[in-house]
Amino acid sequence: MKPIEFENGAVQIDASIVAKGLGLTLPLLQKEMRAGKITSFAERGVDADSGRHRLTFLSEHRRFRVVVDETGAIIQRSAVDFGDSLLPKSVRKAGG
């Protein structure tokens, strides 16, 4: 599997990319995803961003975002760590 692939309208990303972006070990990422503590959403670009996808992953204290093109190549990565504070609700929605 390539790091990021598109299949039948779904986006698949290598879990190790998400773990690193959220500052977690792979086993802890998997455990927290199963427990519903890691959430995510995907957005498809329009107009000038057509062909791009923004994938956002959220833990209790961190947001990790990846922007990819239509081939799955990573264009941009960003992470925001809120330290001991919980993520604000505004960070938990698309477009934020």
C-alpha cells in the first residue's frame, strides 16, 4: 500500500503517518481509534483546490492535518498541539 490511496471514493492513509502526526505510538493510535478517542474527517477541494483532499485527525489534545493531491502525494502536513488543554470545539469541524 502506498502511504495514501483512494479506493471507491474512500481515502486510505498509512496509520504510521497519523500516529507520527498525533505524536503517538502506532499501538496507542490503534487502541485510541478503537475506543473512539481519535476522530477524523476528510474534505474534498473545490475551485482552486480541485483535486486536493484535506484529511484531519483529532485526539484529545492535538490536531493533525494532511493535504494531498489526486495521486495521494502529500502536499502539506500540519499539527497543532494544545498541550494540557483539550481541543476547542471549533477545531473539531470541517473547514476550521
